[in-house]
Amino acid sequence: MSRDEAKKLYDRMKIYMLNSSEYLKEGFSREDMAKALRSNRTYLTEALRFKNLTFNEFVNSYRAQYA
């Protein structure tokens, strides 16, 4: 995955988090987000790697903002 592709997917992930409350549900997973974004969990991981984040860190940052 190129850096540009990773940035585009990361941007889509941020938009998803802002427009959805699915991440607040217990058990929300990479697979859930990948399905919603019509991507796959490997690409999500790669997009987050460019920001030096894990999936859990990414999701928990939005959960903390919500609280």
C-alpha cells in the first residue's frame, strides 16, 4: 500500500468514526470497520501504521473523546 493510499484510507477511517457510533459497542473490531469501509483488516492496519497507531489506540482515542 502506498503512502497516498494509506492516507486516503486513514481519512476514510476518521470520517467513519465521526459519523458512526459503532465503535462504542463492546467487541467492535477491525473486521467490523473493514466491512463498513469495504476494505480489509490488513489495509486498516497498514493505514494506521503510517500514523504509528494500533487499531485499539485509534479506537480508544475516539472513545476517550466521547466520554
